[in-house]
Amino acid sequence: MPGNQFGHAFTVTTWGESHGPAIGGVVDGVPPQIPLSEADIQGHLDRRKPGQSRHTTQRRESDTVRILSGVFEGVTTGAPIALLIENADQRSKDYSGIKDKFRPGHADYTYTAKYGLRDYRGGGRSSARETAVRVAAGAIARKVLAHVLDAPVPVRGALVQLGPHGIDRERWDWDQVDANPFFCPDAAAAERWAGHLDAVREAGSSAGAVVEVVAENVPAGLGEPVYDKVDADLAKAMMSINAVKGVEIGNGFAAAATPGEDNADEMAPGPDGRPRFAGNANGGTLGGITTGQDVVARFAVKPTSSIRIPKQSMDRFGQPVEVVTTGRHDPCVGIRAVPVGEAMMAIVLADHLLRHRGQTGETGPVPACDPAGDDAPGKIRSG
């Protein structure tokens, strides 16, 4: 099965199934001598793990990560970093009733059409359980970004819409994101969402969501101008997350209704010789290359397809059937997609940073109008 690796200079390869003994991955391309421990990864996994509130699946997994290689005496060696996360709370019997049925909205039929068989236990390889490894890899990517740039690169995500209900952006408060079970930056919206999602769950249905991810302190100059645009890679990264059906960068689809004079981010020289932008309609990228502004991406997550409402389908023998999905499922998979989106943003940026360093040498992406001394902003470390 190809297609299990992402990236070029910083690569992530994942393996494992939802109801197998474990999931894991290999992260390669990590520079040596970066301090790294399991604790650096575990905090990010804890934000994604299931069973933390009534609004997510009640499957209980500690998602405890083990580093099996690539780290010696507390620092990376430059060798591939192998990660292992054991599965502990599988209930495969919950899926015995649908082992021959194709669940609407799932990959049951398409996997069977492609491979001639499928792992019906929780979706097997197509399960969102795989995203735990992405979050672990994203934690390593954050360490790479901070090490090479010698400065923190905050990558933060938030749920900005649940079902039809959006946030009030005037109330945006990053401190609220980890203060409620929705990763919502608007405390008032989070309270409303709780009641809405309780009603959705009680009805046996599900809800979709929109996640926004923002990366700060990203230097100008990362990305390639044609097929490997940084925003193209971000779109692929976000679209590869389970249940994602739409991705936009900056103003995204809203740009189609915006006059050109409003969508063009005007520039003026800043006191350090760098441009100062009047806006960020383009999400921190122009021509596929970062501008030095915040990189902003959003993605839409469809409603969870595992619902208790009966739906018409067919079985693998070609007979019509009715499908009711039982077991433990997220009424809104978009909630736990927030740390996954953060991870994919960090992975893309780390990959492009290392590619840039390999192409241009040790000098960082510094605009021509900036001083070029060793202390110039944007300088990339050689270590």
C-alpha cells in the first residue's frame, strides 16, 4: 500500500490500524543534536487523545508514545526516529454486525473496490486513529523549527465553526482554546456548542466543523514557486486528514467576492527594512513562498459518518441492507482534528525549512533590503 509517507526533506511514514496491537511511524530527516524526549511529544498527544469529554468518543486510550530509535543521551542523532503507540481499548465485537456491509460515508466500499478486502474493525487503516502518529511527528517538527531558526515558531489551532454555528472573531482569545472541550477561542460560542452537540448526539446524528491553524514567526522565503508551493503542500497536508473536504489559505473562497484592491495586501517599508503589510488576505504566502506574515489555513471537516440513524446501503454480496452504526464514535470529528491540523502545519513548515536550507545554504531567507550580517533576522542555524 503506497502513500503512507509525507514530506521530502522532513518525512513522516505511519503504519498500523485502529484495532491492531499498535500504531506507529518513522520520522526521518531530523537534524542531529536537537534535544528530544517522549515528554516533548506526549503533551501534544494528550490534547488529541479520545475520551476527554462527553463530546468525543469514549474509547479510552492513553496514547503513550515510546521513542525506539534516533535519540541518544537526550538528543537526536540524525538517524530515523521510530515512534510506537500501543492500542489498549479496542472493541472489535462492536463491528461484527457490519463486517459484510458498506457503511454510507465511510471508506468500506472504496477499500474493497481497490484491495478486494477491508479491515472492518473500526475502519482499519482508514481510521482517524492513525492521526495520533501525525501529532507525534508534528511535535518533532516543532522542535526542528525552533532549533534551526533559533526562535520559537508557535503553531496554534482552533475550532471556528461547529455545525452551522460560528464564532465571534471579536471575542477571539487564544487562552480559551485549551479552557474548553472544543478548542474554541470564543468562550460564549463554546457554551452554545455544548448544548447543540448534546442535541445532535441525542438524535443519533453528527456535526461537521471548521478548523483554523495559524503559524507565527515563519520567515519569508520558504516554499517553491511552481508545483511545491508551500500553500499547495499545506492544502495536501490538511486534505489528507480524515473527513476533511475543503481547505483554504488566508481569505480562501471569500477572496472570490473581494475586490482586488482589498485583497492585495499593501506593503510599506518598516524600520528594519522589511516590508510591513496592511493585511494578510493571502494567508502568509505569495507565489507559493512565505511572506514572513502569519501562515493561516482553514479546513472543513464533514459530519461523522458513524451515526445511529438507519441509512440505506448494500453489502459485499450486492444485496440492499440497512445500516445502523454502533460502538463509540465522535459526534464531531472536527474537535480532535485541531491538534492534527497543527501537526500537519508544523510538518509542512519544517519540511520546507530544511529544503530551503539544503537549496540555499546556511543563510536564512532574508529580503535583499535587509542587512546581511550574522545577526540579521531570519538567519538559519547551521546546527
